[in-house]
Amino acid sequence: MILPVSDIEEAERAYEQLLNIPGERVSPGRHYFNLGGVILALYDPRADGDALGEGWKHHSNQYIYIAVEDLEAALGRARKAGFSELTPIATMPWGERLFYAVDPSGNPISVVDALTLFLGSKSTKSLGS
């Protein structure tokens, strides 16, 4: 998943601290984190020499969800890394424990306890079934 950022260096530092892993710089404007088979790609178009175009726009309820093993520790790291609008940890009606935050580039994220991550109802058929 690609997450637009306005400053690749700042975003790299913030997400390395939040996720507690280093990630990998793959171009001047892209830094990738392997999140257990899903790649979080921080992308700064200007640092890569790309035009901004009309820019990126998020809906206020458009969050990228990131699962972590220790939710309380991640909340503490998010505070130290400069994430804003941090909510208290809460349990959602569908069972996930999580907190919401806004990263230094203004992207809304949700950090979820991996043990409570909702992966779909057991009664839901998989695609292709």
C-alpha cells in the first residue's frame, strides 16, 4: 500500500519509531516497510522527481490499518514520533483493539492489536469459492 508523505526523511523516522523496524529506502522518495507480507510504501513524489499533480486527498474516515504485537508500546512510540490526534486505545464493536492517529504528513492511520485483528467472518466464503 502506498502512503503519500510530504517529507520522506521525517516520515521514515516517524514510521521506523512507530513500527520499531528500519524499513528500506528503495529510491530518493520511497521507503518500504515489510509488514508481514504487505509492503507499506512511504512515497514522497517531490523527492523522487515526480510532479505533485493535484495532490493526495483523504476522506476523514479513510484510515490505513497497521497491526502490531504490542499496542500499548506502539501508542507510546507514536507519541514520541510526532503523530498527532492520538485517541485512547479502545475496543471496537467488531472486536478490534486499536487507536487512531494522524502521521506527520497528515495521513490518518489506525494501529490495531494483532491479536484482535478482524480478518472476516468465519461464515464468509473466500473469493473464488
